[in-house]
Amino acid sequence: MKKFLFLILPAWALFGLSSFHNVPNNFLGNGQQPQVSVDTKGIVRVVFGSADQIFCATSTNHGVSFGKPLLVAKVPEMHLGMSRGPQLASSQNYSVITAMDKTGNIHWYQLNHANAKWKSMGVVNDLTDSAPEGLMNIAGDNKDNFYAVWLDTRAGNHNQIYFSSLTEKAPKWSKNIMAYQSPDQHVCECCRPSIAVKGTSVALMFRNWLDGSRDLYVTRSSDQGKTFSPAVKMGMDTWKLNGCPMDGGGLHISPSNAVQTVWQRKGEIFYATPGNPETYIAKGRTCSIAGNGANPLITYQTGDTLNVVKFPQKASMMIGTGGFLKAAQLNANTNFYVWEQDKQIKYRKM
């Protein structure tokens, strides 16, 4: 019986892979570093950068097709590449884009869903030029509250984890606070931190630098970011590394309010929840996590092959080739994927 199962599984895997190959790659625009959001009405938006320009493309038919990408703004000397690029989050009535310039300012733009117009709103960081690394992430809940995390050097010229929030009626982001300060001078200086929100719960993940190790840590708030718990290391093993992996992983909060993380260590992708041993996924890098249910989508890259795993399943499916694959779950049976290939933005719905 065991031999029979061994023979049938590869045939199943090949069938699944071939069915993915039959789905076309759709071209969205010329650019890099795409991000995707789905608002409460199911409208799909993709933001990406091209040189110093920010573009946003919108789909009103659940990712089947997109309108022409709209030029949102130009940011002189905008960070782009290696997880540095425009960030996007959507809520019920608004969407927000952030983009960072190389002098260290976080510009932000707001879309009012009612009039479909983007508006320049100023900057997120309340100290000029405090975020020169260009690494940040944003998230939104379903009540028009938005949250941001980034690397900031205002404390002794060393990168620490900073946080701010934005409410619907506020004209600007809240006073920036330090959510975490490394006892070893600074956190990892070239890995993007991640943020996730569910209700009043906000979780931040970042790659630390403690005693020569570059491991992922999570800190959590139960009061919308007013206070944060002590940071907890993800996984049981550690990564001693005299260098930077430039790979910050991904973070998600499940429907049951559990923090779910995915990240790379020594060229291997792991899934982990706080306080529990890590689960090996595959060899790879540049991973992310997304989804609306208990079984999240984990995307990762092996060479230039882009894959997805529906955790806790271990069988991977190939989405395409290129880099920086991101996913969004549209419903229980359909997912949306977007990535960059030769400085072109490609997408699939399946």
C-alpha cells in the first residue's frame, strides 16, 4: 500500500503543476516591487514603482482584468528594489500608499474610494530624514485604521523599530513611537519589518541582531499600538551571520487571532507561531504569507521560480518565474498572485 501511494503522488503533483501552466501570465505594467490589497468590497489594487514614479492598477471584477495603471505620484530619489518600494493597504473607505525617499522621508498618499482620487498627504515620520534605509510595511483594518512600521535611525543614529497609526478622521499619522530597541545597538539594518492587524491586535515582525544572530522576532499590541509586549524570537534554532540576508519574511494574524509567520534562515523557508518550533517548508528566499482563513498562502522564490504552498500542505505549486511574488486570497477557492519579471509586473488569478 505504501508503494502504491508513493507512485500516485508524483502523478497528482504533475497534474496540478500542468494546470497552473495553462493559466496565462497577465501583463499589468512596467515596474518593480508590486504589492496587492483587497478592500472590503472585493476591489483588488496593485501598486508598484518605476524609477521615481508610483503606479496603482485597480480591478473591479475580482482580479479578472485591470484598468490602466494610474500614476499616483513622483517621489524624487525613491527607494525601489530589495523589498524597498511603495507599500499598499486598503480598508472600507480608503486606501493608503507609502513610499520612501533616500534621504529618509516616508511620503504617503490616500485614496478616497468614493471619488477614486489619490491625494498627497505629507509624510509619516515626524522627524525629517529619520528613515534612510527605506524599509517599511503598512496594514489596515476594516474600519479605516491604518498602521505602519519601519526602520528609523533617530535613536543614536542606529536602526530601531518605529511605529505609527492613522485613524479615519485624523489629518496625519500619530506621534511616532519606538516599538522595539535592540540591546545590541541596532536591529538588522537591511531586512524589511512586517506588520499585521486584526481588530485591536497589531503584530510586528523584524529581523533582530543579538549576539551575532539574525533571527526573526515578533512583538504584539492588544490596544492598537499604544503599547507593545516584549519581543519573542521565532523558531528554536538561530542564525549566526556576519552579514545581512536582506530577507524580512512575512506576518499574518489568523481568524482565531493567532500570529503566523514565515521567514528564511540559511536558505530555507520556515513557518512558525510564537513559542512553538518552526516548520520547514522548502529551500528558498523572499517569502511572504497571506490569506483570510486558517490555512494561509505561503509564497517563496527558489532561483527565479516562484512557488506557493497552502499551509499546512507541503506540496508547492509553481506560479511563474521572476521575483517578489505576493498573494491575496479572494475567496475560499480563488487566489490572486502578482510578481515582477524583467521589470514587468505580471499577475494571475486562480
